[in-house]
Amino acid sequence: MKTLRTWTLALLLAAAGAAVQAQALRPDVAKPLQQAGELLKAGKAKEALAKVREADAAPNKTPAEQLTIERMRGAVAQRAGDHAAAARAFEHVYDSGKVSGAEQAQLAESIAHAYVQLRDNAKAQAWVAKAVAAGGSSASLKQLQAYLQGASGDYAAVARDAAAAVSAAEQAGQRPSEADLLRLADAQARTNNPGYTATLEKLLAYYPKKDYWAAYLGRLPRKPGFADRYGLDVLRLKFATGTLTRTDEYMEMAQLALQAGYPAEAKKVIDRGFETGALGAGAEAERHKRLRDLAAKHDAEAKASIAQRATDAGAATDGNALVQVGYAYVTMGEADKGIALIEQGIAKGGLKRPDEAKLRLGMAQQQSPGAKGKAAATLRGVQGKDGGADIARLWVLLGAG
């Protein structure tokens, strides 16, 4: 655990300097303390500590002079790495009854940091509690509190405190801090808390970084009840978020897209794989090229026949083929044609999987400038516990970003 945060130490040093200026100190106390402050600002902590001792050697010190000396001693000792001396000095100031609530919190936090360095976590925890009671809420105090809770194995407490911080921020209409969300996610992961997935979703919503997308999408297929047929959808999200990186993933996505009847999508994935170097190299290079040729062949055939397929789908007694052909149009870059057919299919009814059709409609709307405003509402309407609702929710997050 790192020592006291620089900004907190600066506040304590400023308080010590202000005390030197404000108190009616005799020259043999005031002068060496002023010099100590200047030396500390110059990064000369050991020399500064010598000046503090010089001030402390003055005879017949008043209580105010002694308190000012201890303020400076604590700040200097902290910077010098003498954590025991820092703790003693700051405790003297804290117990004097002469400090405000704000400075009490700063002092208590610095004492807690000192005891962490001295490997006395019990005392550190006690001083953290005092800092919180005095109104302390700094990021460094929260970090220290989480560290101590984690060191004690009390991840339930870490999760509780982090969840409270996240909830407070959201209720205030603010974005929770990334640090609080990460603390919450880590504590939940360590305790197998089912809320971990929801916390990851919050990280995606507020801080949509590739690492968080990779973590979430990596565990999504293992969610209880998640249907295998959504494997291609997981890969689609990886492709869209830039987290599809491995050669085997490119190959799997292309093959699944071909099997699903979307050769244009397969071709797009393969082309990206060749552009990034994930495909076209190594021992499997020839296999990659054969798959690229196959996708190109099927894509040409699909484009030549899609108009007739749309006509045939329109004559069917149910809307399943219309949804299929509609999304094929979307993969070919003709989102508006696809949307119209998918909507016709949903209206015709008789669908094997109505929620999946709604998912395809929402995904199609996201790709159309004219229909994009409807996409979130469509996707939020996807229900079920087989994975479709999860996929839809992630597309909403991605669209919002």
C-alpha cells in the first residue's frame, strides 16, 4: 500500500505552515519551523526533520508552540518515511482538541496510512473509522478503506461500501466513479456474488472500455440458460467492440455466419481478419483463403437470388422467412430494405422465436440513420431468459456509446 497521497500531505503541510504564521511563536521556534517547511517543499525531508528537532529543543515551549511543532513533525516525518514518528506526532495534534473537523479527517487518514506502513492494520482500521466519522470522503481514504477490508478478507464489506458509493452517485444523477465500480466488481467476483454481471454492465454503460467488454462477453455464454444459438451474436458483439482478436474467433464467426445464411457477414468478417493479420498467415493460411473464397462465392449467389427469396418469403404462411431474408439484406448493407421485411415478418406472425425477430429488428434499426432512434425501444422490448434479452441490452449500451 502506498503512503499518504501527495495532495493530503500537502494539505497537512499547509496546515502546519499556517499554524506557524498564525500562532505567536517565539523566534527560536518559528524560524526553524519555517525553514523546515521550505526544506520539505524542496524535497529535503531529513534536513527538514533536523530543523523540527531544533525547534523542539527550545526551552519553556507553550502548548501552542508544541502543537505547531507536532504538526510540522508529522508532515516531515511522513515524507521522510518515519511512519512511527509521523503517527505519534499526528496523534498528538488530533488529541489536542484544537483541530477542526476537516483537519481531523485529514489527520486521521494520515495516521491510518502510517499504521498501514507499520503493518498494524488493526490500528489503521480504527483511524480510518475516525476519518470517516470526521467527514472524510476522499478517494485516497476510500482506497485505503478498501485495501484494509480486502487485507482482512472482508470482501462483503468492500462490496457493501462500494455498492453504497455507486448507488449514492446514481441517485444524485452522477456517474459513479470507475474506482468504486471496479472495487465492487472485484469484491463480487471474489465472493461469487451474482451481482457481478450487473456491475460489469454498469462499467460498460459508464466506461465502455475494451477490457470491460472482453470480460463481460467472455463470461456471457456461460450464463445459466444461455442458448447456444446465440453464439454468433456474442461474436457479433465482439466484432463490433473490437474485442474479436483471435484467429479461431474470426474463423468461428465466419463459419457460423455462413451456416446461418449470412455470407455477406461472413465475407466482412474474413476481410477484417485478413486486414488485421489474424487470418492469412501461419500454418492455416491456405484454409483461411479457402474459407474466404467460399464466402465470396456464397455472397455472390445470395445477392443474385435475394430478390426472389424475398418474394417467396412474402408468399409464405408465416413470417419466419421474411425475418431471415430481411436480416440478410441488413448484412448486405441495405438496412432499410431489411427493416421493412423484418417488420412484415413480425406482423405476419407464426414466428418460431418472436423475441429473436425483435432482436434482429432492433439490430437492423441501429444500422439505419432513419430508424436508429427506434432501435433502443425495440431492443428493450426483447424478453426471455435464453440470452436474447442479454444480447439486446448490450446492443443498447453499444448504441448509446
